[in-house]
Amino acid sequence: MLKSVSSRLAAELAVRESQVAATIELIDGGATVPFIARYRKEVTGGLDDTQLRTLAERLVYLRELDERRDTILGSIREQGKLTPELESSLYAADNKTTLEDLYLPYKPKRRTKAQIAREAGLEPLAELLLTEPLHDPAQQAERFLNAEAGFADAKAVLDGARAILIERFAEDAGLIGRLREKLWAEGELVGLVVPGKENEGAKFSDYFNHREPIRSTPSHRALALLRGRNEGVLSLALKYQADETPITERSAYEQIIAGHFNIRDAGRPADKWLLDGVRLCWRAKIFLSLELELVSRLKDAADGEAIKVFADNLHDLLLAAPAGQRATMGLDPGLRTGVKVAVVDNTGKVLDTTAIYPHEPRRDWDGALATLAALCARHKVELIAIGNGTASRETDKLAQELIKKWPQLGMSKIVVSEAGASVYSASELAAREFPEMDVSLRGAVSIARRLQDPLAELVKIDPKSIGVGQYQHDVNQSQLARALDAVVEDCVNAVGVDVNTASAPLLARISGLNSTLAGNIVSYRDQNGAFRNRKALLKVPRLGEKTFEQAAGFLRVSGGDNPLDASAVHPEAYPVVESIVARSGREVKSLIGDSSFLKSLRATDYTDERFGLPTVMDILRELDKPGRDPRPEFKTAAFQDGVEDIKDLQPGMVLEGVVTNVANFGAFVDIGVHQDGLVHISALSNKFIDDPRKVVKAGDVVKVKVMEVDVPRKRIGLTMRLDDQPGAASRGPRPEGGQGRARQTQAQKPAGDTAMAAAFAKLRR
């Protein structure tokens, strides 16, 4: 019989079933992953957030699998065809593909040629010729003539009998599983340009004559090939030989089918007829079906990997270092339309907005400087955030001159990513937040705020618009949305939010809350003033005890009635702190930050049946550094003066830049020329690495050397191995045998990894 979901998950995760069962109970009870990971360590046996995310995802899959299994069992049982052997096989199926393979012969379907032949009484003939091939097919067919059913001659009868066998061959679960895995192991995906599409599809030129093993095609290439096919530029085919011979001219797979049903060429009367049926079954049915299925499998795998890359980059970007609570000026650069300006105070409140026109065609440089200087002096601006779009470097020069001319203002400037700012500006949320503000100015506000606190501002933007993924419009959208929502949820709860200053979009990401409750919190705050303690949250409409339990530990109340409310200590665990206070005779305020005293305490002295050792140790750590922010210290890259356009780059230059995106094949770096360069994975380190994120992540400030510059195609090849020589084939260590590399014609083969990197840069666009 079928094992329980908890036992199957325990085996997959290599943990105890009791841990899984307890976690499932929490999830079913409405607990979120951040809450379980942080505040229910005793219950789960210490499962971390990664394990919990995997468990939650697999729980959904296995429950869907079991539901589908029950449906299939019921359908076959109603047909009176459920045997003990089939039932056992269905219960043993551990994935949806195997389950559907087993169900295929019993699945209700439209009337097929095989069904029509069965209804005409031809199944005995098919069975006879399969099991006793000494019989002559033509002679035996005469016995089954049925003109009324459409089988008036021997040829029609034999075609009907063959249709019955073909359907049987194609619905044999064991056979199809074997053929599927063999084709996946041996097959090669071949991409060719559609004749006449060479110019129109030039961006896919790397794939005009491309082939590589389907099982090892990396995510970015698979998605590029599929996009090329969808745009009508490329044709894709699955082949399994090392040469260009079509798979349908080879008989290896046909031999497997024949052997499975004990069909062979022994010179018997029915042998040729049976082998012709095998060939037709493979060519016209099984292969075509498996080709579609395996390309779909590749797409699913590519989607999964691309989504993981996107999620990882989003995680790093959301947890980028905040500049902090300082008055900030946001500059949204532009040429003809001018530079939009917004000044926000240390809490992000908008103080002033305007537009200046320092660049062509109006070129009011001095007037722009005077306007900015006045704004900075009036509002005591400390930071200038410059969007990295069009006219960014020109605007950066303006800010640099501003700082130089008015040093007494003590300002500094930083170029920040403006990805998604325009999306936010035109959103319903921005319209509600700034109903009277021009759309063009809202982007400048977003740029200023995302420097102060990237997490708080970026949660307002659809994660797909933030610009840290590949092929985000090509992958499974619901799967992408779930993954990115989970990342945002994890990041927001890892940092925590101040309930008295957080926006509704930020609050909505807190464990247990949603957009409605977040809006209610903000409305209550606006009507009644700042929350003085966490307990006051229970006065918010529709925020009950269960929601409070999930959310309270991640909501902070700074300067309130209880100093613990500003920490990550959950209100349910305040009794532990009260016990420490009672034993030590000290006040809570005096405990906070007193590392030497806290380290002198034995955590075991404060455990009981409710609060175990993990919880008490977390509490002591939190008292030591209450409300600690997991994000790194703020720092920025200094772009080199005089290097403002790709034309200014020269091989050999060593520059500072910011990692904007990390893919499986390398990292993209903004070096201040409006076009990211690519550091191929082989050029990230002198040591072999199999994952670029082991070396860099989005937001990192790095030093790179320019290796190659292709101005016409806007490609920049970079290296972080600063001893590399420009133009050299910088290959670095490789896995033994170079497995998984695509075979290409000599004309297409890159001269080195930097050339390959440039080709990948093209794909990103």
C-alpha cells in the first residue's frame, strides 16, 4: 500500500518522519515558512528555511499526485479492469509521468482506429499473429472480413489489426519508460535556422546550426532555442546519432520495441508484417510523442533553473546594504525630457520635486547646478542617488560638480539601478501614494528611496520587473510568481519591519499578513497614531490572535512601552526574558546589549516544556544584538572618470563595477557605460567553480579587467582574474573531459571564453 506523505517526504529530505509530520501540521494550520523556521525550531527539530521551503513545495506536489492517483484508481475500478498487479504499480508510482503512463491504456479517449478495429472483432487476429507468427497474415485476414464495419478486404483487416497492436505497443508503461530514458540519455537537440529568417533572426545566430545533448543543455541555451523556435526563426528536432542522420532511419529503438514483444525476423510468414508495425509505431506514434515530451521536460528543467537563478539574484538584491536613514535626493536621468528630481527625508517622506535640463538640447548646466544646490541646502541632503539609465553618466558628472562646488554640504553620490522604477511610477500603488504627483517624478522618488532601503522600496514592484533574471517572460509564470513571492517573504521577514513606518506593501509581506490587513494596520496607525506596543496590533480590524501569533515577531515597535517589542523576540517568549530579569534582579533595558552578562548565562537554566534550548539560545542572541539587520554594510563602486561609453573602453583597463545579475554561465557587471559586461564563469576565479554565486552575488562591488570590446554589437568581455591578458583565450580549470559543452561548427566555435562570454551577453538582451 501507499506510504504516507510524511514518510515519503522524510525519505526525500533525509530527516525524521516526526519532524515532517509536525511541520505539515503547522503548515496545514496556517503557519508560514518564516514563522516556522524562526519560532518553531523545537517542533520541527531544527529544520531550516531551505528545507522548509522544499518540504512545502513537495507537499503540494505529493498531495496532487495522490489526488490524481485516487482519480485514476476510481476510473479503472469503474471499468472493471483494476487487477492487483495494476493497483500495486499505481501505488508504487512516485511521479506524475509514471502514473499517467500506467493510466494511458485505460484513459477514456476518442474513438481510435484501434477501437474501431476491436469493435469489428479484429483483436483475436492481432493476438494470433503476435503470439503465433507462423500464420500467414493475408490468409488469416480472410476469416475476419466485415464489410459493414468497413473491413471489406484483407488489407483493411490487416491495417485494423496492426492499429490494435500499435496502440498496445504505445501504451505499454514499462516499454515507454525505457524508451523515454534512453532517448533522454542519447538524444541531441538540433537547432537550425528557418530558411529566409537569417537577417530577421540575427540575434539567434549562435543557434543557426547548433546541436548538443538534450540532457545537458543548460537552462539559458534551452530557453534561447525555444524562444527562437517560438519566434519562427529556428526549427528544433531531436536526434540521437552523432551524425546528421534522422533518428527515424535508425532501428535501435525499433529493436527495443520488437524485443519487448518477442518480435523478430525469423523468416516466418507474419514476421515482416509485425516488424512493419513496430517501425510504424515508433515513427508515427512513440517517437513523435516522446520528442514533444522530452522537449517539454527540458523546458521544465530550464524553467526551474532559470527561476532559481532569478530567485537567488532577487534575494541578493533585496538584502543589499541600505544606505540608512539619511536625507536623499533622487535623480532620474534623461536628455530631451530632462532630469527628474525628488528629495526625501530620512524616513522616505517626499519633501520636494522638480525637473532640471542640464543636457542637450536645452543644456542649462549652471541653472541645474543652482537648483540642486538650493534643494540640498534647504533639506540638508546627505546622499544623491542617480539612476543608471539614459544620461546616467552625464548626470553623474553634474552631481560630481555639485559636490565639488559645495563641499560644505557634505554630500556623496551613488549610481543605483533604476530597474522597475518606471513600472512603479505608472502603478496603481504609486497613484494612490502620490495622487497629485506627475508620473515622471515618481520614478525619482523610487530611486531615492531604494538607496535608503532597497528592500522597503523594491517590494512595491513586481519582482519580474526588477531586472535580475533571464528569460523571465519565457518560463512558467505561476511557478515563477510562487518562487519570487517566497523570496520576498523570506527577505522581508529576515529583516523585520517597523510597524510605525512601514508601507502597506512592505507590511503585506510579513508572515500572516496580506494586503487587506496591511492596509488596515496603516489606516489604524493614521487614525490613532503610532503603535506603542505589539499588543495594540490586536485592535486592528480583522487582525486576530492567530494572525498576531504569525506576525508579531517580525513587526518592530521602536521607542515603545516595552523594549522587547523592538527586537525579534516573540511576545509568546517574553516569559523567558522575565525569568532572566527575575533571577538577575536587573531591568530588561539593562540586559539588552550587555554581551558579557548574557554570555555568562546558561541557556539550559531557562528551558522548560514550552521553550526549548534553540528558542532560549535565540533569545539570548537577540538580547545581545536586538533587531539585528542581516544585510551587509553599505558601500558603493566608484566608476572611473572618462569612461562613460562603451567606446571609451580599452582592453586591459581595470575598473570597479557592481554585479547586476548572476547566471549559471557567469556574472554581469555594470562598469558605468550603459551596457553591462560579462565575466564568464571561467574568468571569475583562478580556481574551478561550478556555481558563479560561490564567488559573487548581485550587488557586490568588484574589480574587473576589460578583455574584449565589440562596439557594434555592444558586447563587453570582462575578467576578475586580473592577471589575464586581453585577447587571450582565458579558459581556466575545466571539469575533466569537458562534459556538457555544445558541439559547433568551426565557424561558430569561440576563440576563447571571453568570446563565448560576449555571445552570452547577446542572449541576455
